[in-house]
Amino acid sequence: MLDLSTIPVVDNHCHPVLLNQTMDTLRFRRFFTESYDPVFPAEHIQNTVYYLWMLRQMASFYGCANTEDAILATRNKLDTVSLTERLFRAANIDTLVLDTGFPPPAECLSPEQMGQSGHCRAIKLLRLEVLMQQLVVEYNDFDELVERFDTELSDLRARGYAGLKSIVAYRGGLQVIERSKDEAAASFDVARLAIRNDTLRITQKPLIDYLLYIAFRQAAEQGLPIQFHTGYGDSDTDMRLGNPLHLRDVLERSDFQAMKVVLLHESYPYTQLGAYLAAIYPHVYFDLSYTIPFVDRLDMLVYTRQALSVAPASKLMFSSDGTNMPEMHWAAAIRGRSVIGQVLSEMIDADEIDEQQAYHLGQLILRDTAYTVYGL
């Protein structure tokens, strides 16, 4: 199998890890499901293939018995920084591209701490819906809200951001259309009524769409990439609306062509459709995630083959979507290199490419495409 282990990875999409890494069994299991229902960590997670694989990898890495109790006892002896440093160095990470909108920043290592722990570079993205929520709570005048939102998105690189991130797939779906000011203002009034205890989970689609178009213009003017969550996600997302084909209105706009669009989570299960968009639109890129969704190696092989069979490797990027625990980032780097290497080896065996070409494609996915997209 093609060995890609020496290539330092750019983790194109991940999150900070929690400051509190002391785990009991249920808390530990809870990080291996997208469901919020407590029945899953209590009864089901321990019976999933991905979780059983992860336990074996962790037991080997920590040099302990392959049981939850032994693994938790061993990792609980390490402080968060030491644990993160040990795992990130083993993962051979070049750069972390961090969505700092989740988990809450007060509960996590900062981007600077993430980079220091991993002896790597850490860059951050601005999550748009978090900013929207904060400003709707802060302002009771729609025009003032819009002005402040636009100001917050100006000169983002100077303010330490390498791009934007949207979770509109969770908040009404990926069909983002240009809305009138009157429609957005009426939606703003509805959002203000939904504020509880000075917090808001914004779901008012006309307002979200209106503000996203402001963000798209800023991103295009500044030449910044924007990531979209697509496909697989938490139980509160309507998967039917997470199909990346819904983004057609945005992708067709000539004035947004300077905004690189990154489709996250290989759009699972819409992988071929997302890869198609990356193959058709010059400004669309496609993310291959090797921790979340929580699927086994065979499924990872399938979506990696599908992506490579449709889109150029110069449009594909590796990620973990690692969050909460540093093992997520580490496991994705280990398995991602292995899965990509196996798919490329099969293409060598099928006489589609030679070994030198395969290694080049692997380096594009693991590192070089992200360097282009984020200007690294």
C-alpha cells in the first residue's frame, strides 16, 4: 500500500478540544455520536464498529488494555496540554484550520494553545451564524444590525481570520437565495421575539440568507474561502436540505466567483454530487473527513474512491472534523493517510496511475490543496 505517513497534514476542518479532558465512560462515549439522546451512550455507542476500532487504536497508543476503563484511567492521568501535545505530534500535523464557533471558546483550548500543543500552525475561521446570533441579541434596529455585521466582516485577515464558515444547512437548508430588505427586516423582528435569557439560536431563514449574501460579497472582495457544512450532521439537521446541489444559486453568481467554496464532510451521503460540483465549478473545493461522520474503513474507502473518481485531487482536502477530544484529530490523520493511500494503491494496480503520480495526488489532498485555498 502507498505510504503517505511522512506527509504532514493540513486539517482543513476541525475544532478546538475541551479544556476538561477528565472522562467517565458515558461522557467519553457521548463524543462518538451526533445524536443528543442519552440512550445512545448508555446502550448503543459501545456496539458501533467505529467506536470499537477507536478503542483498539487508543489502547495501542497508550500501551494499556483494550478496555474503556483502562483507556480512561490512562488518559485521565494526563493534563489537557500534555495529552494534546502527545497526540498531535504523533499525528504529524502541519496546520489546523479551526472553526472556533463550537464548542464554546471558554470551554476550549485557544487556537494559539492548539498550535503550541501540536507544534503546528493554527488558523481560524469566523462562524457566521454565531456572529448573527450575537448581533441580533445586541441590536434592536435592523439597519444598525446590518451595518455592524458588514463592519465585522471587513478586513478579516487583519483580524486574524483565514476564512468563513456557515452552518446554514442546520438552519433551514443550503438553498440560500437573495432576499429583499423588507423580507429580511420582518424576519429580524421574528428573531428578536425568539431571544431567551439574552441568547438566540437563529433559525429565521430570510434573515440568515440576507446576511449570508452580505458575507458572500465580503468574501469575494477579500478573496476569502467559505466553508459550508453539507450532508451528515447533528440530529437537528434536515438531511434532505443538506444536499450541496441546493447551493446552485450561490455557485452560479459571477460576482461570487472570487470566493472559494469548501463543501465539508464529503457531503455524505451526497459524495458524488459534491465531488461533481468541485469538478464543474472552478471555485468549489471538496473536503474529505476521516473522523466525523463516524463510519468504518470500508465506507471511508467508498467515499474517497467516489471523490477521486469525479474531482481533481487539486480540488480535494483532508480533514478530521475533530472536536472535543484530541484523539479525534489524531485518529483522522492516521486513518486518513491510510485510506487515501489504499485507494491510490488500488488505482496503481488498475493501471490508472503510476506510483509517482499517486504520491503527488496524495500530497495534494493531505496538504497542498489547502495551502492554495487558505493562502498558506
